[in-house]
Amino acid sequence: MALLETMNLHASYGMTHVLHGIDFAMEEGGITTLLGANGAGKTTTLRALCGMVRTDGEIHFGGQRIDGRATEDIVRLGIAHVPDGRGTFANLSTEENLRLGAYTRKDRAAVESDMERIYGYFPRLKERRAQQAGTLSGGEQQMLAVSRALMLRPKLMLLDEPSFGLAPLIVRELFGILRAVNEKERVSMLLVEQNANLALDLADHAYLIETGRLVISGTSEQIRSDESIRRSYLGY
């Protein structure tokens, strides 16, 4: 059974219709990427899955229907969203940001051990645990945003442009950690990423979205090796 599945998913902002009947599914434990040009509807797809925009159609997660639910209820089911722009609480410390990621959890002892486990993935954040998040570098803020999402102990992470604005070295480090988290902890990931090469390296499955419609899907290897797709949609 698919972990996440959408059927005839539409989404709109007021009168502006952005998604036009999207059907896709992803397996538990996998990494799926949504590729497409700016304005194609990738970010809106992630927001639709979190209940942050008006939707029609069906969204199923873990065997239950979640469309129409409040964002907070969707978070409690185990979907963590790392939005574009990172969204850290700039005036709070690194550690306070991480604790906020676990706000829905009641298992306090496990929260403490998870904090140490996450510092194992991101030792730089441990060094800066008392530092105000707004004073961290861009790369550190992105790592903090990912870490805060992991504090939820999610079944699925929605990652929106995690490489945006970061130096190539930091991007490699971050994507290496995402792969390790996926492999060790079986956290499923739905990745929106402008850098198609990077996304296809990390993901096992890819969907291509164009003006709010899915046009192509396949394994990352199939998408990467199809020259017409590369030229027409991926720009290389």
C-alpha cells in the first residue's frame, strides 16, 4: 500500500487555480522528487498535502483520508513540512527551535534522546545550540529547519527547495545527511528541488509537473537517461 496517494487533486489560491487534477503515489521508505519549472505547482502540491491551501480531490496518508483536515492534525499524523525560506524562529535559540519541532509529542525522555541523535547528524548545530537562530549562516538555518522537522519523528518529510541559496559544499553535506536519515530511519521524503541533477541523485522516483499537471513519471534513472525529457523539461 502506498504511504501517500493523491487522486484528482486540485488546489487554488482564491480564484487562481494552480493544480489541475494531480494523481500520484509514493511508497513508504522511499524518496520521491517533484521536478518542474518555477510556477509549475510544486510548492503548491506540498502546501496542499499539509492543508495550507484550498483543495478538491482526495489525499490519503497511511491508509486514511486527510484532505480537509486542519494542518495541525496532519502534522500529528506524522507529516513534517520544511518550507522554502527555512522558516526558523529567528529570535529563539537553536535548541528552542528544535524543542518546538517536538511540540506535539508527549514522550519527554525520548525527545531528549532524539535531540542528541539529531546533533549526531548535525554537529554544527550542537556547537550553536544556545545561539539565536537568526544569527546562524544560511546553511546552518537550513540544517536547523530539517532538524526541527525530524524532532516530530515524522513518517514523511516534505522538503521545499532545501538547496536554495546554499554553497555547493553545504548542499552536498545536507543531501548526504538526508540520504542517511532516509536509509537509517526509513523516513519517507517528498522533495521539491530546482536542481534536477541533485534531486535525481537523491530520489528513487520522480514526477515532472508542468502548469499544474503531472506530465511524466518514472524512476530517477529512467527520467535521467531520457534525452528528450532532459532537453525539454530539465534544461540540460
